[in-house]
Amino acid sequence: MNKIDTTINFGGFYNSIHDSNIDVMIESYYGDDPEYHYENIDYKKTEQSYVKDYCSKFTNYIFNEYGFTINFKDLKIWSPSEYNFYNSFYILCGVV
């Protein structure tokens, strides 16, 4: 089966629901741990993990709503160099 390259309009992390979701998950994981500091978080890895989970849930949604399975491959986040273009975030991926 051939892979088709595509994008998912994601909306990005800056001042978004995704950014808030990540903050809530981090805070719930660390709780009141005095060793926890935001500067110790690897946000690039955290965002990549979040996108992987987001696409997994999107796959489940497509299956539940439309009855077919797709697989997202080679997930990458594309973000603009300036945050005034914050609506231009995409997930670059292949669909099999």
C-alpha cells in the first residue's frame, strides 16, 4: 500500500488548548514535587509525544465515525518561525 503525504491543520501550541492540555498533564504528573521546574521539561519531546497521541485519537475518531482505519506515519510538527503566524501549525505526516 502506498503512503500519501499530507498535513493535519493542528493549530499549534502557542496560547492554545493543546498548550493548556500539556500544562495540566505536567502539573498532574509532578503534583507538588519541589524538584519539579518548567525549565527541566523538554518541550520538543513533550510536543512530539502529544502530537503522536493526538493522531492516535484522531485515527480512533475516523474509525468510529466513518468505519475505516488509517495509519499516520512519519509524524513531524511544522511551525512558523514567528508566533504571529500561530494559526499556521501543521502536522506533516504520511497516511497509509
